[in-house]
Amino acid sequence: MKRLSMHLSTLEKIFPFSFIVDGELKIRTAGKSIRKILTNFENEKLLTDHFVIQKPFETRNINLNNFVDQLVHLEEKHKKSETGWPIY
């Protein structure tokens, strides 16, 4: 398989809803659109601080290798209501 490399700024322009996580599932960077829609978004927080992993269903031992070639369904953990208050 060939590797594709590009500048991070290009990646964020092409995929504004993307984010990059490291092996510990810390979010290292995110596109501008995902930063706009997530409440209290901060880089360096764990993926699980912002999202509930709906699929794959096994979440006890979260490991990036479990997500390779898998459909991953994430749900925002703290959604805002129409009044601006978080929904838990």
C-alpha cells in the first residue's frame, strides 16, 4: 500500500470534520468544523472525553487496533440544547 503525505493544514481544509488521535486515544488535532460543533473542545483530551463510542461495541479495552477496517460510530458526549445548556 502506498503512503500519502500532506500538510496538516491541507488535511484540515479537505476534511473539516476530521480529527487525529494518538495511540493513547488523545485528540492531537481537529478540523475547524468539528471544533465549532463540539462543546468545550480541547486538543490533548481523550477521545472518550468528547465522544461515546457506539460501535464497535467493545469499549472496556479501547485500542486503536480494534478500529482498523471497522465502522466506528461516535456520539457527542455533551450536546447542547436549544437554550445552550448541555444535555447529558
